[in-house]
Amino acid sequence: MTAAAGDAAPALERQHPADAAERLAELPLEEARPLLAALPPRQQAQIFGYLEPGDQVALAEAMPRAELAALVSAMSSDERADLVRRLDAEDRAALFRALAHAEREDIRRLIAYPEGTAGSVMSSDYASLPPELSVREAIEVLRRIAPDRETIYDAYVTDADRRLLGVVSLRDLILAQPGTRVGELMVRDVITASADDPREEAARTLADYDLLALPIVDGSGRLVGILTADDAMDVAEEEATRDILKGGAVSGGSADEGLIAGLKSASVFLIYRLRIFWLVGLVFGNIFSGLGIARYEELIEANIALVFFLPLLIASGGNAGAQSATLVVRGLATGDVEMGDWMLLTAREVAIAGLLGVSMAVAVAAIGLARGGPEIALVVALAMMAIVLVGSLIGLLLPFLLGRLGMDPATASGPLVTSLADVMGVLIYLGIASRILAL
Amino acid sequence: MTAAAGDAAPALERQHPADAAERLAELPLEEARPLLAALPPRQQAQIFGYLEPGDQVALAEAMPRAELAALVSAMSSDERADLVRRLDAEDRAALFRALAHAEREDIRRLIAYPEGTAGSVMSSDYASLPPELSVREAIEVLRRIAPDRETIYDAYVTDADRRLLGVVSLRDLILAQPGTRVGELMVRDVITASADDPREEAARTLADYDLLALPIVDGSGRLVGILTADDAMDVAEEEATRDILKGGAVSGGSADEGLIAGLKSASVFLIYRLRIFWLVGLVFGNIFSGLGIARYEELIEANIALVFFLPLLIASGGNAGAQSATLVVRGLATGDVEMGDWMLLTAREVAIAGLLGVSMAVAVAAIGLARGGPEIALVVALAMMAIVLVGSLIGLLLPFLLGRLGMDPATASGPLVTSLADVMGVLIYLGIASRILAL
């Protein structure tokens, strides 16, 4: 295989790092490692950055310590912090011994930010400038530091304490007179995020203001890193996936990471674990539906036509609830809806669900007439109206309620709302039936 | 109100355009228009670009023709094409008469690309360079054209026919020797998208390769525009919203645009229209469940305990199906799963759903024993296994089937899968019950 590896290495070198990473990922570990090792460290680091987390860890563990240290030194600060976070304690300690002091400290500082914060996805490879430099000097500094920086297109102007004073773009620098001071040219109102902010909020701020990079500051306004647009895009995609998995009741806290990293490559057992939790949980909800039905067994025996409408009515409530929940959860995620909007939206929901309920009642009354006569038609029409209204309100309000309780509104998934609406649907339907048919 | 407008204008001027737009959007049209008109056209255009489409059209229609023409001339090419696309024929014609020939042609060319294509979201304000320029000359050219370009950080090297030869970044230009030719410095393997590609594919390519801008070419390799990272982020968010709305059965073709633009501000009637379509549609599915039940009315009358398990069993199948569909639809959207993967995933799904079915059967058999004795326990356990397996396979395969039929896999929404699984659940449960209880 050595000859083949030797043949393939130059080809790997000429590819875009993203494509090279894709090719490497398809190879067995014992072929991938020497192929990567044959490249210069900077190129290794670029390719490595595009590999999936699991492949990164496998490769890192298979590498001799010195080889890994050279690779890690060449990686961008955010990517190497992510890698170190995933290594076990032993590999981490071994790697740390082989790294220079400054790099070790940089990694330690970055991995100290908890998962999910802006600090945990930021890079410390930003370009900063003192305000007293001239434009000519600033461009010279940027030219010198460019190879080690994620971006030099936005440079951050800081004082001696690293406090953020302003931002200046390379575009503005090359348009300005060479003698102008950076302090005069910089924009003072810098859009920033705090390192403790949720990472999805920082990503949203970057998107809302169309930035290439968002500076991240600590509690005292000191610049500690930047979130770049490409990382913000990854954060936004992961958060969307996370919400969608919750919405589909495939979610279980930290185990989600395995799914988000690769839906296709996730193991049977991981998926089983994430799905069984919700499936069993929802059974308990449906036991209440069953108990509701059992309470009305005599009514059902006397009016067996009622059973025909049972799936239809409870499904309609569940579907209406899933629709409302979908709208609210997505609105909250994109920032279009805020937690304080619940009253306004409830008013609108009553109007919408009222219209929906009446339309559905008309449809179902016709079927009721045909299958059970006027009394059954009345029962199913009234039940449909009430069920669609109640289901819609459950779907609308549950995300807000979870949010108030400090939980993720996206946990108000379709299946959870559907189950709640099912229980309510059974009770409403058979409750109405028992009143009207007993007349 | 003129005095107030005069007071507020400088404040608006000093804000970030995104914040200024948010403030403007809160004002009534008659106040917003003069506030905006008081600013220089370039600043007007920046703020205007951050307004929601609906607000843009309202403002544009309220503006005198010359004022609108000045604003449109200052807007970036992609944003003004979007605006013109939304104007009615009369306003569009009036605007075109007030614009310079070159601008009119630029807009005409951009709006010719159908909605949803990369061409419809690209900008023609890119920076291009001939290959024979020296680095010094190239920087001079970029400095001169910078004010009218979306970005000068990536410059595209083209021949006399506008055919794309390579790309050179401003970073590389300022790092290079001033005498080097652009043609020597440029990267030749340029990642591109075709103007006819779906816009979400172009956005995904940009994200996969961590680009600041993606060049868009026509059928003969001529550069026609760029997709910038900020626009790609907007595309990705809109596509995620679109998929989530479909997943929640709140979707109806072009009417979705109104919801995507603003979930909160959408009218009662729009939401009613989007929801009633699916709610009524799904009723028909549930009629089949009802008919299934009606076929077994005698069996149910003789074994009324069966009704207790009905909601629980059919809900479990629906939930399992919603889980599978969620995983597949998201995997297809992120590119993690491809259409050809269906066989591989079916094999994995049988293993997962088998495990899930057995676990659920054990749980439900215990309840069955308690409420109905060993025969009922056997019926519900067998039914649970079969229903979870069938529900999961429906959820897994439906998105692939829709994709093969040329439809969006995301249409395999939770509620649709749930309804299909419901019908199957009723038939499986009562079918098994009739065999075993008749023994």
C-alpha cells in the first residue's frame, strides 16, 4: 500500500482541503494517516479541519505524539480547541507535554468555555491593532501576521489592556490615506457578543448584521476572540438540526451530538437510545387516552358508531397542535417571535383555530350525518371545533411554557403536542358524546 | 411631524443600518418615508436592504419616482433585483423609465433567473481583474471599484469573454510581490455554482468550502455573479424554515413566502389557508382508519378492552414514523444522506425498529396482562412490534419516494407520516386481534 499512498499524496495536495478531507475519510485509518503525514503541517491542518469530529479523534489517537503536536500547532485555535475537548484525559496530557507553553495556555483558555457558549466556538487567531498606528503601518502589520490569522479583513483596535476600542476593515484601510491614524479611521460602535452568550445568539447577531467576523468580549469588555462567518454558518446549521430532531422527538441531551455529527453514520444503538426514550414516554400520555376511553366503555358499546370518528377527531387535534407548535418554535428560533409575544399570538390563534374548527366541523358533520344520523353529526361537529381549538392552543402555549421553565421551547415537539392533544381529544369527544347522547 | 422627523434623522444616520431599519419598520409609512428620504442615497440603500420585503414594497410604492430611482441606483444589484421582482407591472415600468439604461439591463438580466435558483440570489457587483495586471495595478483597480462592489476580498480573474480563469484574494494580493502578475498568483481550481442550480445547493457549497463568496457562472463558464456569505446564510435559514414548516404540515407552495418573511406578522387568513389544506387532507387519511375500525365493530363490541389500547398503539406507530422521517428529511437537507442511501438505511432501520418494537411490546404486554389477560397481552405485544416496524419504515421510505417523484422530501411531514401510520396501525392491530381472539 506504500506505493499507492506515495502515488496519491501529490493528488491530495492539489485538491481543495474540503475535497481532500472527504477522500481521506473514505480510506481506512492505516492508509489515511501516512497520506496526511506526507503533507506539510499547514496543509495537514487545513485538511484536518474539514474532517468529521469522530475521524479527527481517530486520526489524532493513531498519530505519534510529535507528529500530532506539529499538526495541532498548525491548526486554527478554535479547531484545535475542539479537537482537544474531544480527546480523553490521557491523550490530552500527552499532547500538552509536546506543545509549546503559549499554545498550551491558548488551548486551556479556549476549552474552559462551556459547550454551547460563544466562547466555545470562537477563535483566538484574530488581528488586532493599536489605535496610534498609521494606515501604512497597519497594513504592514496585517501583512506580517496574515499567515497565522483566521481573517485580516476585519482588524480590531484595542488598548494596552486588550479592551476593544473599534474595528477597521482592510477595505477601509486600503481606501484611506496612508498617513491617517487607525484610531481616526476605526468604527467605534462595534457589534460584539459576550463569550458567555449562547453560541446560536452570537451566530444570529453575525447574520443579522451581515458581518464577516463577530468580536467576542469578556465581562470587562476585553477582546478574547472572534466568531468567523464560516463557523457561524456551522453553528446555525447545527442548531437547526438540533431543533428539528427535538421537533421529531429524536433527542436526548448530550447524545444528540453523535447524531448531529452524522445522521447517516450514527450507530443503531445510539439511534435506538434517542428514540426509545420518547416512544416510551409518550406511551404514558396515551395510557391516559386509554383510561379516558375505558371510562366511557358503556357509552361506546351503546353507540359503536362513535369509534369510527375516534382516530379522525383525535388526529385532527394533534395535527392542529403540531402546526401551531411548529410555527411558534421556529419563530422563537429565528428571533421573529419573542417570549413576551404569547398573549398577542394567543389572540390570533383563537381566531385562526376558530376558523379551522368551523371548517373542519362542517366537513366532519357531513360524514357524521351519513354514518350515524343527526345526533352523531352534532356530537362530532361540536367535538371537532373544541378539539381543534384546544389542540391549537396546546401547541401554541407549550413552547412558551417550556421556555419560562428554562427548557428549550423546541422540546415541545410534534409528538409531545400530538400526545397531549390526543388525551384532550378523547376526553372532549366522549365527554360531549355522553352529554348529547344521554339527552 | 416634520420637526420630529428632522430631530430623528441624525440619530438614524448614526445607527447601524440593521438597527435603523428595525426602527423604521416600527414607524407608520408616512413617518418612515421622509426620515429615509432625508439621508444620502447610499445610506438609504443600506438601511433599505435590511427591511423586510413587505416593508420595502410599501415604501417603494409610496416614493416619488425620481426618489425611488436614486435609491434603486444606490442599492446592491441583488437587493434591487429582489425589490423589482416584487413590484407590480405598473410600478416596475415607471421605475424602469427613470433608470439609466445599464442599470435597467442589469436588473432585467437578474430578474430573468427563476425564483429558487442561484441566479435569483446572486449579485452582479463582483470585482473582476484581467490576468495580465500586476499585483500593484490590481490593488489600485480594487481600491477604485471598492465602493460599488459587494466584496473586494475575493477578486475573479476573467478573460475578455468574461470566462472565469481563477480567483485571487486581497489577502494574497497584499502578501505578494507588487510586480507579480495576477495570472501567476491566482488559484485556478475555482469552486463555482451554476446560475441554474438550486439556491440552497449554492449556499451549501459556499458553507462546505468556507468561502466568503461563491462565483456563479452560466452554461458556458462565463462569470455572471457572486453569492456572498451573508446572502448564503439567509438562504440557508429560509430553507431550514421552509423544511420545518413542511415538517409541521404548515405549507402551501408559494404562500409559504408570506410566512417565511415573518411568522409573527403573517395574517390570520394566510395561516388559516396554509393550515386548513393539510388538516382537511389528513382527515381523508383518518377516514380510512375509521373504516378499518368499522369493519371490526363486532370484534370490538365483543372485546371492548381492545379500545383502551387503540390510541396507544396507533400513536406509537405514528411517533416512530415521525422520528424516522425527521432523521431522513434532515439528513437529505444537510447533504449527509443521499437519495441512493435508501437501501442501506432501510437495513439499519429494520434493526433499530426491531429493537424499539420489542422494547415497546414488553412495556405494553404488561399493561395488556393487567387490563385484559394473556390473550389481550399477546395481541397488543404482537401488534406493537408490527406497528412500530411498519410506522418506522413508512417514515424512512416516504421521503425517498417523494424525492424520486420529483417532490420535496420534506413534504413527508410528521402529520402525513403519522396519518399513514395511523391507518396501518388500526388495520394491523384489529387484524391481529381478529385472528388471535377468534382462536
